Amino acid sequence: MATHKLLLLPGDGIGPEVMAEVQRLIDWLNKQGIASFETEQGLVGGSAYDAHKVSISEGDMAKAVAADAIIFGAVGGPKWDSVPYEVRPEAGLLRLRKDLGLFANLRPAVCYPALADASSLKREAVEGLDIMIVRELTGGVYFGEPKTITDLGNGQKRAIDTQVYDTYEIERIGRVGFDLARKRRNKVTSMEKRNVMKSGVLWNEVMTAVHGREYKDVTLEHQLADSGGMMLVKAPKQFDVIVTDNLFGDMLSDIAAMLTGSLGMLPSASLGEVDAKTKKRRSLFEPVHGSAPDIAGQGLANPIAMISSFGMALRYSFDMGALADKVDAAIAAVLASGLRTADIKSEGTTAASTTQMGEAILKELQKLHS
């Protein structure tokens, strides 16, 4: 059995608490001989700044490069609001994405049957929801140059962020979306703002060309990102795979998160190019939720998104799809039993701490393996 190297970066706030539940799961898999994982821990975000005055150290970056996959918690909090911009907690995550070439961000939005009433939409609008947002992650306005704030004098300043995309960047994220659609319901919706943005015009042209050359068997539709956001909160089940740029992907995936009942429910995967020789790809898996410093250390955090993110690692980095399916089934079973953390608690359900939820999911997984 191959041993896989994992770098665990718990980060800040509730990150260490939810990461502990993933570690519990990893330890059990190792003990049972179901899988073999070798884990290391590192610092990122505010915790790295406190220790090293950087958002991630060169030593931990080296560990990230050497790892088969990175499991990432969350970063940031008011404690670090006044640190220099270039070493702010979020800069550590951005560096990991950029230096490792993690250009494809996969954000599934799945509504578990037991949580359909926790959504901000009516049950019939979200019950059975299963969509995948594919967000381009290393280009666009977050990384484009120039990126400046200039003092114009007379109390005036000018801020510039630059939206930049090259053809190859759109082609490769498009292929990720089309390939995923072939394994799902065979439909891709490309979202941009071609009516007001030149980058949107190019995005539309390139997606259309890739589809015509390589993926004619997949249904492709185009939608403006603003109307796409509207349709996500009106009739989300019309979508299968949504492919979009860095900025719109950031916003649309957070909208999709609330359809599922809570940000605490959504995992994500960030993937790099497949190496032609090894057939492996660098990857990072993280929950969509933030560090939630207001509840840190209180045992209130929902670990499901973190555990689901590890499930995505099993599926997309280690070809353990059957095991990932069992992790998903274990989560669904616990939710069906009525156990809830504070963010998804409703009348008639049973309150659970972070640890209790993690333990319950592991027990259900053990049943599936017995």
C-alpha cells in the first residue's frame, strides 16, 4: 500500500479545532490499514505571523512543495488587521495557490436531505441540489498587475486592480469543467461579464472554442455572472457545472454555500496541472468557511466542511473514490440522525460540539467498514 504525504495547515481561529477531527479520521484509517498517510503540521496565516513575522515560512513552503496534498484550515482574524498588507494572514493562502500553480478551485454545493429546511430557500428549490462551481484561482483581478494605491494629492487617492486573462488560462480551467461535467450531468454553464468587460469577451470566445474542438458531447451555455447569481438563488438546480473566473467564482461560490444551509458545510479543492511524468497534481483542500474567531475555542465549530475537504482529497488526489463516497455517506447518516452543530441547529434536533460531530461521523464510517 502506497503511503501518501499530507501537510496539515490548521491556521487560525477554528482551524485547529476542525483540523483535529480530520486528524482523528486519518489516524483511524491508518490504524485499520484502510489507507496509509504520513502527516506533518505547519503554520500559516496569523499563527505563522506570530511565530515568524510572515504569513507562511520558507520551511513550511518547502513542506508544501514536497507533500502529496495539503489539508488547510482557515486563516485570519481581527488580531492581525493591522499587520503589513504583504504579510497579512490571507497572503499565505494566496502564495500557496500561486507558487504551487493551483489554478482550478472546485467548490461543490450539495444540499443534504436532512438540511433542506436549513437553506435560505424553500425546500423544493434546494432538495437534491448538487452543483459544482469551478473557479479559476491564479489569474484575474486578484493577481493582475498593476495593483496599486496612488496618492494624487489634495486628499485624493487612486486604487487600481487589474483584470488579466490569457487564452491558455481560460482553456485549462474550461477543460477541468468539461471533464467534470462528463462524470456528472454533462452540462457546463460559463459565467462572465462580456457585456462590460473585455476579459469577459475573451472568456466567452475561448470557452466556446474549447467546447467546439474537444467537448461537443457536453452541453455548454453562457450566462452573465450577475444574472447567474440571481438564478442561483431563484432556481439553482438548473445548474450542473459552473465555470467562471477568480472574482466571480469567489462571490458565486459563497452564494451557493448559503443554499446548502451553512458555510460550515462546504468543502473545496484547489488543483494544479497533472504532471506528464508522474500523473500526479499538486493539490490543496480547504473548507469554504473562514476562521470564525468569535467562536474559536468554544467547541461550536462545524467540522463537516473540513472533513468533506479531506474526502475531496481522497477522491481527487489519491483515487480513493469509494472511500470518499463512504465519508459522504457517513456525514449524511449523522445529519439524518438529527445531530447538529450550532450553525445548523433547528427545533427538534440534537446539539453537538465540534468533537461530538467528528466522533459521530467516524462511528458511522466505522459501521460502513464493518
